[in-house]
Amino acid sequence: LKGITLAVKPGEKLAFVGQSGAGKTTLMALVPRFYNLKSGEITIDGMNISEMTLKSLRDQIGIVSQDVFLFGGTLRENIAYGLTGTTDEALLEVAAQANALEFIQSFPQGLDTLVGERGVQLSGGQRQRIAIARALITRPDVIVLDEAVSALDVSVRAQVLDLLADLSDRLGLTYLFISHDLSVVRAITDRVMVMQAGRIVEEGVTEE
């Protein structure tokens, strides 16, 4: 990454587009400190993320990726994702926000339903909704979506994008989308950043 200067407003929805290797995923990986910076700084609400504990930083950031990894355990375990003391009320609340509550309650075991290795018992859309519920469980301010809908068929993709737009409006979430396909994110993002060779080379609204 070279010479990147970027400000994101609370509640803004940004897309980062460009070819493979342009630096999109690397840039997003710096936000939750999967990598540490060699130079420059990233701040959230004016605080340098290098001065935050990893827990306090990552509690503010939810991540939804293209390849949703679900453990071969229960829906409860997959949404809570290692958190202890999470109540059923909290789990059901984020499930409802992620439009997952209806299909969860359709299973006889509810939250205790086993999803199978890598979530084999669920459809692609259901897996993605569980991933969104998991991203919401820590009450984050920022959601990073790394090709989060690219593997879904067109109708399911539209449903998930509608859900994400609704969540942003209701919860005031800030979205950072990564995509190879501008058409995927054009209906939901406020600004588009075009990346090439580690730089932001263009920015504007999708029509531009």
C-alpha cells in the first residue's frame, strides 16, 4: 500500500473495487490489526488503533467474508463464535436483525441445531445470514464485507444486499465493502474507491 489517505464518516458505506492484487484485502486487514502498520496511522474516532487492545478494537469491527466458515457445531456456537456468557436473548436479537430468526425457529432444535461441517446443512443464503448475525453479536460500529455476496446466486444476493442496506439504516453501521464487481455494490454504497497496485487511483459515486 502506498500513499493512501482516506476518511470515512460514521454510517458511510464505502466500496473498494479493483483487480486481484490491487491491495483491497490488505487495506481492510489493517483496520482490525491483522497486520501492523509499518508507517502511517489508522484512527477510529480520533484514537490510534495501535493504542487500543485487540479486544476493544475488534469488538468494534464485524467481518463477513466470501467463504463463510461455520464450525460443525450448533447455530448457537457459530453465532456466539467463542464469546462466553452470551444470552439467548442477545443471540435471537442478532439473528432477527440478520433475517435468520425465521429459519432458525423452523428447526426443531432452534439455536441448538447442528449445522454440520462448514455449515453443510444450511443453504448459501442461510450461511451468509448466520455470518452477518455473528458479525453483529459484539455490537460493532464498522462492518467489513470481503466479497461477501459474490458466491451467492442473483436472487439471494439481492436479498442479502437489501438486508445490509436496511441494517445500515436502522443501526447506523459503517460498511467497508470489498468487491471485484462494481454492479454488486452500486445499489448500496455511498462512495467507491478504485484501487490499483496498492494505491487509490479513483474515487466517486458509482455513477462516476
